[in-house]
Amino acid sequence: MSKPNGSVTHARFQDTNRLALTCIESVLAHWLPGGKVQKREYVVKNPARDDQNAGSFSVNLDTGQWYDFASGDKGGDLVALVAYLERCPAQADALHLLEGFLGTAPIEPSRPHKKPKAAPPDPWQPVTPIPADALSGIPKRHLKHGDPWKRWEYRNAQGELLMVIDRFNLPLQPGEEKPRKVFAPLTLWRHTGTGDTKWQRKGLPAPRPLLNVDQLAKQPSAPVVVCEGEKSADAAGVLLPDYIATCWPNGTNSVSKADFTPLKGRDVLLWPDNDEGGVVCMQRLAGELQTLGAKTVRLVALDCFSQAPVWHDNTPGFAEGGEWQEKDDAADLLARDWTPAHLSALATEGTLFKEPPAPPASPAPATKPAPAKRDARKKAQQTPGFTVKDTGLYAVPEDGEPRRVCERLDIIAQTRDERGQNWGLLVEFCDPDGITKRWNIPAEALISEGAKDAISPLLSMGLKLDAKRPARNTKNDLISYLQGYAGSARARLVDRMGWHGDAYLLPMGAIGETVEALEFTNHGAELPSIEEAGTLEEWQTHIGALCPGNDRLALSVCVAFAGPLLHLLGLESGGFHLYGESSGGKTTHLQAAVSVYGSPKLVRSWRSTDNALESIASAHSDGLLALDEIGMCSPRIIGETVYMLGNGAGKARANDRGNGKPVRRWRLLFLSTGEKTLEQHMDEANQMHRAGMDIRMLGVPADAGAGMGLFQELHGFDNAADLSDSLKASVNKYYGTPLVKFLEALTTPDNMRTIIKAFPKTLQAFEKETLPKDASGQAHRAAARFALVALAGEYATEWGATGWPAYTAWNAAKACFSAWLTERGGAGSQEEAKVLDALCHLIETHGEARFSRLNVDYQHDTHAPRTVNKLGYRRTETLGSGAECRTITTYYIGSASWTKEVWSRAGLPSARQANKVLKAHDVLQLDHEGKTSIKVPGIKGGSPRYYVFTDEALYRAQNAANDDAATKAA
């Protein structure tokens, strides 16, 4: 290789590196083709070694620094990178090559430079088994850690040595709570060219052997206990002497690289460490061993070790108060006086072992929405001085070696709420089970003492800090990483699901057009379990197909589709209540309704505090809230709760400083079930029931009148019970897909405009077919909600979400509305009927006992018995004669008694409302000014004004109202 012309100075190196950085993409494409850029890092396979996957080797595009996290090779600039790749004996040779590529110096190479297409294979290969003559040279000590605490030998079935693993217990370092342990494998390697051998501190390539394979070969019928580590395996062998104890190298992270074929056909017991990662690892291994062909596979039931081992007259026993901490294993039991006899006693009791969980059934592939419809989440961006890789988060100092901080932790975006306040950072990572977690870290948490409020939730959710470094140091690096983020990505924090602009937010993302990413942040409420299972076709076959002909079932499903329409149409929240004594499937109808959104977990209970229900309602905004069994809610608060749900807002509350907290708001439809109506439930506690409550929650009788409970059509099943059982089974398998299909169509601008234009015409047609012209305002409000449900169901059918024939939803809504009208007593005002009925009931019940009798001169009848608890007066007259003779009783009730006693009872309208109704029906006698209370000069003493009416006028008005209601219902 020729040398560069001229003197090689430090300034020349700097100039070349500086120039190379200006065209670093070209330099890397020449020497390291095929890489990709990830957050200002160029990631590529390392051609200098046998690198199978990109990810460990990277070059910083801003500084030229490069590092191989697998081998530890590193360099500070591009000259050093060229020297490494070209295996240059001197940096000057690399300078010469780089200058030639850049065209900044004449190059006279002795041979033309040619980039090798592939790196040569590693000449060093493992030697297995290790020859007996090489064992004398095996290192006894570690160059850095000294003598091992213990050494374990891994052998093959013939007893020949394959590798050893040493454990070193390191001294306690400042900032550490307990000393660290280090495991170092030791293997023999041979150079394929020279034949030289050397011992190296690295493991064997996969598949790696198990511990004690030689013992397994000697005892082919002995049961096997598998542990996570060598020390635990040694202890398990002592505690279970009838078992051969084994493990695989390097713990849970390397279980996939181990060779478990020696366990085929054997009885296997899996003993995990007492932590979530170990349990999950062993459960997965159980399934793999069953597939491999193990005779039996069982798990150790770790809960039984929470007892304390004791002895009673040489008989092993157990007492409360045992020590069994997280991450404990068999070795910890041995150190706490557990013996083989104690484990034998547990096995005899049947508490030592348990069966592994059945592998989850593979769900049928669900129909997912088009990716373009979902909101694209911002990719994680790098904080200066840090790099994020699949292997973790690393702090990268300018002049030092990268330091691993924790598992991979991506900062997705800076966040703030809809008012531009409550800024924070949205981060994402995977917990030890591989489950993706998201957490919004409030900015104020980063300035708390030690940033505890920011770090603690991350650790609680499963983020693992690097265990090889002091916790204080990794925590400080993590804080710097979070505080130093300066990316441009933004996300908007929202406190409810549903509509935000023209997009509908679901837990898996937004459907429709959204200006920026939306992130749901609840106020302690559980996120709705809106999810998908099965395909849309399967939902339509097993659930949707059972709805036509069953009006209550079709209505329930349509209510689920109607929730998202409230916002578009500007309608108020409200609900439906299926009630009836029978247990003929009311809860199953709820589950069918929520299957549009997700699994039966979405069904909530009425048994909640109003504060909790506010939070739940807010989380279900613009959707469906299913509440089961109204009898679980206290009658004292049920009325207020129905008002709260229907009004769409929670209580106004103050914080500890007296300032007002934000009021939770929502817009939704709720579907309820129970054995009794709302009025019946409230009457049990003597609570006031108002017609407005019934309008906010429309009661539909569960009995469809076909002799099959809620059902009318069996769809081939033998009876209603079989149909209900099939429905129950299906809602646990197929759910969530209809909502996505419906929303994908609804969120298109044309369809939103179509819905808005269609509703007034739909309502007009529905009222024309179901209501008389003089129907009350309450009946019109109820009709509007049933019409909304019909509209939602018909468009869900048109857009392919239900699979129903046309007019299925329309006919179901009409039938259920008719049932509501019949139970209500017609389309008139409910307050009118209540007033007239209440006053008739009063005089029929207390007409003799609580009204003092007056004679024709309005004087007290001295011959009448004394009136106790007097409510007023009554005066009886006989008019006409013969066949025309009739008796009329006039009642006089004082103003105070009328207001405070007659109309103050729970469930009745107020005195003002009653006066209005009675005046309209010509029941009350009026004075010359038209007032409903009059002066009665003949009555001495008592009230100055009375409410006066006759039984004849009252019954005439009641009969007329009943006749009118019957006519309207017909």
C-alpha cells in the first residue's frame, strides 16, 4: 500500500476528517454499503466480522464516531473507521485511502483499491468436546475479577467437557445496595489456518448444552427439574433428590439458544425464579417442551413457599410468616432451612406442583382498518448525547465509551392538552413480558426531587435499568435523556375517547383525518377495552345474524352504532333500560351490544360511586356505556345518576386550594338492564321520581310478547336458552370489528354530511308512523332517540357493518318504541296523568278521615267525629231528583297543606306544576282573577285561601285523560 505524499501531520488528519464529514453519506456508502439511517445514526452490518444482523454497529453522522456494541471495537473519526475496515497497519495508510476517495491528494496505489464484497469468516472456531490434553491449560482465574466464586462444567452425554461457566461476586461499589454478580463462560477455540488454540471468555454458539447432560444420559428414566441458573439448579438437586437438576446458560434471555432435546420423553418439572419474567419464561418453555415431546411438564407452585418450614416431633410442617421475596429461587429456600422432607410433604399435600397454562388459542385474523386511516404516530427522536437501539438506551459521551442506561426507551413526542397546558413527554418501551407500554411524563415531574415522580412510574410499569451500573448513575443518565429532549414531534393530550375534530379516537389510534397525534390520558378511569377479535364476517355470522326478527337484540346493537352520531347531530346524551323479572338474557343483550366495540369486559356495573361513574362515562364519550343490573345502585342516588349521565357532565368540585377542578364531560348513549323500572326502584326508597328521569333513560320491557322472553325468532335453535347460550359464547370470540368498519365509513366527509342531512327526514318519518299529532314534548324527545338508533342501524347495514336486511333496525326501533309508549300509558304528558291520579288517590284514601265535614252553611258539622291530622274540609251536596239525582263532594285544602303535604311526596310533580295541569283540565275552581286558590268566606278560621275542587270534576278529567291516552296508543 502506498503512503500519502507529504508530511503526515495532526492538522492534515483533522482537515481530512472535517472534509469527510461534509460528505459522510458518500463515504459510508462506499465503505459500508447497505446501511440505513436511524435518528442520526448510520446502522449497518459490520463487514470486519461475521455480523448476521444490523443493529450493533453504527456510525454517528454528526461526529463520525463509530462503535460496535457486540465486539467493543470503536473509533473517534472516519480515518479510524477506514483503518478498521481496511485492516490498515497504520493510521497514515487509512488517511491515504480516504484522501484518495475525497480527491484531496494524489494517490499512487501499488494495487487498485477494491472493496471486498464480504468479510472473511472468523478463523477462530470453538473446540467441542475439549480434548483431555488441553484441560491442563484451562485458566483458573479471571484477569479482571480474580478467582471465581464457583465453576460449573457443562458436559455432553459421554461426560466430555464442552464449556465451563464461572461466577464472580464483585465487591460492593458506592451507590449499590447489594454486590453484583458476573457470569463468565470459558471455552476453547482453534485457529482454522494455523491450528493454534486459545481459551476465550465467550460462550458457545447456539444450540448451547444443558447442565448435567451426562447425568441425564446415565439415568434415562429419572425426572428432571429445570431451573433458571446454575446455583438454583444445585439447590433444587438437594431439595428434590429424586430429580436430576439442570439449567441452560445465561438465564432467561438465552433460553431460545439452548438445546432441550435431551428432555424429550421425560417427566419435566420447571422451577422459575420468583419474578414475573421467570414465570413467563418457564410458561413459554412448558409449551415448547410439550411440542418437543416431553412426557409430562409441570410447574412448581411458588405460592406454597410463603410459609415457614418447621418441625413437629421430627415431622415436617409449616407455619405462617415465611420469607419468600421477589427474585428468590431454590437456593434461597435452602438457606432458610427448607429440606427435602418439607418439599416431599408439599408434594404429598398436592400443593407443590401445578399444571402449566394452556397455550392461547390462535385468534382468527381480524379485519384491520386500512393503515392510512389510522393516525401515524411520530417516530422516536434522539436526545443529543444519547442513542436508542434495540439493545437499549445508551449515553454517548464525546470522548468516552457508550454507557448503557436501560432497556430501549423511545421519546415519541412532546405533549400538551387542548388548552396548551400540562406539557410533558410521551415515552414508549416494552416491559419484560414484551408488552408495549406508553406513559406520559408530566414536565413538572422532571423537576421533582430526584425526578422520582418521573422515574418511579416507569420502573413500576416494567422498565429495567442497566443492572451492571450503579442505580444512581443510570437514573441520572435517564433524567438527562428525558430533560434534554428537543425534538419537534408533538402530540395532543385528550381526556376522553371519541371525536376530536374529524377523527374518532380509539385506544389503538384515531380513525379519520387528524392534524396531530392524539394521546388519551384518563383521570384514573380504566381505558375502555375497545379491541378486536375474529373477523367482521364471523361477527356477522355468529352475532349479527341472530338480530333480525329479535327486536330487543337488534335495538341493543343499534344503540352501540348510534353513540358516535350524537356529536355529529348535536344531540344530548341518553339511554335505554331493558327491564323485566325474567332472567331471559338481559345481560346477554348487553354483551351483544358491546361486542360492536370489544369484549364483554366492556359491560360495567351500576354499583359504582357517582365519582367513579363520571370517570367511566368520560372514558366512554361518543360511544356506548353498558350498565348491568340497576338494582345494584342505591335507590337514593339512582335518580341523580340518571340525570348526570343524561346531562353529560359531572359535578363541579374544588381542589385542596379551593380552586375549581375541570368538570368531566361526555356525550354518549347508555344501555341498562334490571328487574324493575327506574320508578319502581326509586319508590322502594321513597325517592322522588320525575318524568325527566324516564325521558333520559327510556324503559323498554324485556318481554317481547312471543313467549320466549326477550326473543321472538330462534333462528334454528331449539329454544331461547340455547340461542342465548350461543350468543354468550360468540361474544367472547368475535368483537370489535363492526365498530371499525362503521367508523371507517362514517369519518369520510361525504358520509358525515349524509348523516347530518338524513336525520331530520328520518325523525319526521319515524314520528309520522309512531306518534299522534298532539303527542307531548316528552314523547317527541323519546321518538328522537329511537329514530337516531334506527338511523344508525340502517347506515351500519348500508356500509357493510351488520350484514342485516334493510329495515331491520327501523322495524326494531318502531317495535320497541311502541312497547315504551304502551307501558307509559300513551303519548301524552306523564306529569298530567301523575297529577290527576295522585289527587284521586288522595281523596279515595283520606277523603273521610282527614277532611272535616262542613254543612251547607260552611259551618263545622257538630255531629261529625273529630278529624285527626286534618288536611282540609269537605262539603257534600245532593243535586237534582229522581233519576237525575247525584251527590257532589267539594274539597277545600289550605295553601300550606296543598304545597307542603299534598305535592311534596316523592315522585310527584311540584304544586306549581300540579296547579297548571288541574287548571287546564278545569278541576280547580278559580277566582275572578283566574287564580287557582280562592277565598271561602263561610269557613271561619284556618287558611285565608283554599284550593277547591269537586270529585265530579276530578274524575271527569281523569277519565278524559285515560280515554285520550288509549286512543293515542291505538
